Amino acid sequence: MADVDAVVVGAGVIGLAVARRLATAGLSTIIVEGDAVIGNGTSSRNSEVIHAGLYYGATPRKRAMCIAGREHLYAYAQTRGVAHRRIGKLIVAFEAAELATLSRIMDDARAAGVDDLVALTGGDARALEPELRCAGALLSPSTGIIDSHGLMQALLADAEDAGAVLACRTRVSGLVPGRRGWTVMVDGEPALTATRIVNAAGLGATALAAATEGLEHVPTLRYARGHYFTYAGRVPFTRLIYPVPVSGGLGTHLTLDLSGNARFGPDVEWIDTIDYRVDPARGDSFRAAAARIWPALDPSRIAPGYAGIRPKLGGPGDPAADFAIDGPAEHGLAGLVNLYGIESPGLTASLAIADDVVLRIA
């Protein structure tokens, strides 16, 4: 017999959502996290947006899980008292030449079943957000914001209430299959055995996969750092404001937190190592991008905030890559699921991803 039914490696929002599902299904579960606290990486370094599922036509798994996860997440947050708000967002064409992109987004979203988008003229948009100047916009009423830390705490509490155990400051150095299931190696030594392993290590997922005995075809992970700059003072917007998408991301946009504070970002910078530093010199490009959204802003109030890193399965100029959820059907190793490239909209899709993972190894 293995020591436990399941080990989840990684205590970000995805790992915690998976652990909750495993534990509430009656499986003895240990969550292993290398850091001293939960969710200290990608899960807490993002825009905290609940996405509607508008942009993912070339990545069907992202789209399906975003749409399913969105309503699941709203319901879960309501039930568990996690702070959130269905605030809505505007996707903005600042120039007439960008209106065709809005039309494509609208058509693509409708084809996927996202049927609540509203096309707005520039005047319509100004009626909703008087400081905005644009040629046209799309209103997405299903977009919202959520307290990501509160969400992770709720997921962990549910998992622990069902018997799961969290082990922080524990770095898994390898996984070895055997007759008793999987041996989990910590600092090069066997630590415990489990029937099921879920690799939800985020930025470290491919490194763990490469240290998994018998696993072939580990993908290459690329790091896309996104910087956020904050605005000191109130802003005259009540919704999120997004430009049309750009290569590698959704463009530098204006998001609001649950207290009404504003931040601009993220941009896209391809890097080779995990590094969360924010270069103040990038402020000029942020001020220019922010001024398109809000021409009357005070540029002196924009300051460096924080950075997040998106785990990408493609690099600059590559087509958008879908979520990769590789279970026994993909790699042939019983009881193992590897999660690669879980970037935006991973937060929105977290509960739907957890459902999918559990089906693969239940």
C-alpha cells in the first residue's frame, strides 16, 4: 500500500483546487509546496480578473475551461464568502483601424457561446466611462475581479477540512514509479509513496517532469514576464479597460482591485530565468499606454508595482498554446497528471481544471 492516495506538487491556485477535489472525494492527499507560503508565484502575481472567455478561439481547452470555470468560480466565491465583484470590462478600439478586431472578437465569442457581449460606439462607451476616448468598444458584463489570496485560502481550508495536509518548504526533487505507486523524492531522498501524483508546479512543472523517471517528451517552457505599474490616487473608471489583444498577451490594460485601486499592465517581456524585478525605466512605456486609456491622467502618479511570470509553451511569434493536461492517456504512466502552460485564464479556469484532472486519475 502507498502511504497516501495522492500528492499534489504545487500550492498555487491550480494545485489547491485539485487538492480540494481529491480530498473531498475521500482520497488522502498531501499538498507539497517548495515555498514558505501558498500561492507565492503566478497565482498571486496577476490581474485577479475573472475572464469571460473571449479570446481563446485557437485554444479550445482554454476557452472551454474558462467558460465553465467562470460560473463555477462565481458560485464558489459566493458560497464561500470570497470577495469578488462582477464588474464588467470594455475592450476598446482606440483607432478606427482596430474596429475590425473587435468584430472578430465578437463573432468568435458568440460562436463559442459567449453571447452577452454588447457592441458599443465611441459615444456609447463614453456614456459608460466619460473619460474614455475611443472609436468603439465591446462591453463584457461577465468579466469580474476576485481576491486571489482569499480564493486560495478558501480552497486550502476546504482541502484541509477533508483531511488534506499541506507541507511547505518541501521541494520535490524527483518522482519514481514502482510497485507501490510513486515514490516522491525530496532533496534526493525518498520521502513517501502515493498512488496518484499531480504536477501542478507552475513555473517548475517542466523541471519536475524532467526529473520523473520513465516520462518522455517533456515540453519546453518559456517565461513571459509581465510588469504592473500602479496609480496613486482614484481613477474615474468603474470597469476594467482593455485594448485589443497583442502578441503574447492581452495588452497593457487598466484593472481595478476590490478597493478601487488601479494598476496598468501587464506588458510582455521574454526572459530566461525566474526574476520578478520591475525596472522603473519601463515606466515611460506604461505612461504612454495608460494615456491612451485615460488622456487626463497625471503621469507622475504612475509607479512600479509588481511583476508576474506566465509559463508559456511557445515563444515570441509562436501561435498561442493551449493548456496542456497530460495524464496516463497521453504519457502512459498510471496515476500521473502533469499540468503545463497553465497561464491566463488559469485563475478563472481553476475549478474546471481541477474537475478534469480528477477525472483522469480518480
